[in-house]
Amino acid sequence: MLFAGTTKGIFAIDDRGDGNDDPTIEKVLEAPHVRELVEVDGRLFAGSDAGVFFSDDGGHRWSSPRLADRKIWQIRSAGNGLLYAGTEPAGLFRSADRGDTWTEVESFAALPEAARWCVPLDPPRPGRARALVIDEHDPDRIWVGVEVGGVARTTDGGETWTVDLPGDNPDLHMMFAHPDQPEVLFASTGYGRFDHGAEEIEGNAGVFRSDDDGQSWEYAWKGIVPRYSRPMCIDRRPPHSLTVASAPTAFASHRDDGGAKAALFRSDDHGRSWRSLCDQAHSPSDANFHGLTVDPDHVGGVLVGTDTGEVWRVSDGADWTKLGSDLPLVWALAVTSDRAGG
């Protein structure tokens, strides 16, 4: 089953169709701004502005919220029985009982750099720990991307931390490690700075790559427009395609004159070169892209959610098939392992 996390809750979409029939769409959870959907060991987690919810029956029934006083941006498994959640205000929480209870990693919020973390709006909003990477081979190695704050990394399970700014850019959005090379990290970034917005020129927003565990970063978005990058996913199957959505600014919207002018790009070589995944109707796209995940049924394919409430399947060859529409803005997408479509 395909699930869409939206501004108004979670919707289940029958993804068995080929785009020729109207899909079956059912609302399964009322919750504000569901920005995260991830399945861990058969339990489906949802991160929202009202905390963490989970379902043990394929998304039909949901728990009461945990961490209800926090906005949840991302949830990741450490593979050793521990879960981590990144929150707004910028915090890191750990669970040892499959998400039933959570404890704050106090060393993260106590970092001296945390005093500057914020989203530089008027008035400023709290910083967001919105990106998590955990080394699959060593769960003590964790990276946390903060908007706006940079990348905090630890090699000892959170006892000590180091904070880095990829290309001097603190505006972190999404992060992923290469499935076969855990020392290779990718990060999408924007124009936000601690007390202002950066000039909208090349180098000030886009994708960065680290080949040394986040100790140094290289700009991997040269010549790509639009530059402001946010949604990102990487396919665990070779050639480990990295897909990134971008738009001119943080506020690009389908309501803008001329639309959002958003784009979708793919790299199969660690971000050294990119190609468009947009078809003619989405070059550029009037709708902005917010939800983005790997299509488990098609190598190199992705599933995309838009600010117009549409969900699309996009093939490696840039063929677009609509799977759902008339939803609220789609923040997140997930396909559960027991989906009926096989």
C-alpha cells in the first residue's frame, strides 16, 4: 500500500493501478503536517507537527502520539534496536522500545552552536533537526542535519559532537549516505543563513557531497538550476540513483505567477553529473515537489508528491504516471512491505 503524509493527515492510496483507473484513496489518520513516513521492522511510523504516531496493522489503526509537544521531521533506525527522531525545536530523541517511549539526547541540544540554530524568518522560528543518517555498520556514528545550523556528527553515540557547515552553508534539508559506501554522504541545502538569506547564486544552495564521513564537503550542483534543493532520496539498488527536487526559492508554489518552476534531477555517479527526470509537462513543473521516495517496484524510479495534492510515479526514463490527486499538500510518501500491489 502507498501512503501519503499531508498537511492534514495520512492517506492510503491503492497503488495497484496503472494510471488508467481512479485510485482508491482513504484517509487513515488525522494529524497536522505529516512530514515523515517510514516503516521499521513492520511498524509504520509517522512524524507530524503533533508528534510521532505508529501503526502495527499496515496503517489501518494508529497509536496515540508520542513526543506530542514536538514537531517531528525525521525518524531513522540504528539497526541495533534503537530509533532516533529529529525534531523542531532542534532536538534528537532516542527510543529503545520501538517508539513507545523516547528520551532526549541532551548532549545534542547542549551544543554551544545550538544557540544560533533558527530558521531566519520574521520573527525567527526554532531550528529543525530535519535530516538523520546512521551508519548501518556502526550505529554510534550519527549525522544530524539542522535547518539552519549545519551538520552535527558523532562517532560515539552522542557523547561528543562536531558541527560542520558544508560549503559554509548551515541550511541543511535532507541527507543520505551511499548504500555501499557509508563514508560518502549527500546533503541538500538552501539559501538560509543564521540571520539572513544568502544571495541566490551558484554555490549558495544545492547538493553537497562528502567522501570522508562529513569532515569535508564538495559542491555537487554546478550548472544546475533551479538551485534551492530540498527533497532527496537514494536507491539502495545499483546504480544507486540519487534523485533531488529543486525550486527557485524556499517559498516556490503552484500559486506563483507562472507556477513553482520546480524540477527533478537524477545522478548515477555520486553527483558528478545530472539529468532531468521531468517530462514535457513538468519542464519546469507548475507544482512544487515536497514528497519524494524510491519506487520499490522499479529500479531507478521514484514516487513524487506535490503541493497541488498529486502523487506521481516517475520512471528512470522520465515517464510520469499519476497515482493520486485532490489531496492536501503532500509532504511524505511511503510504500509498506505488505502492499497489495506486490
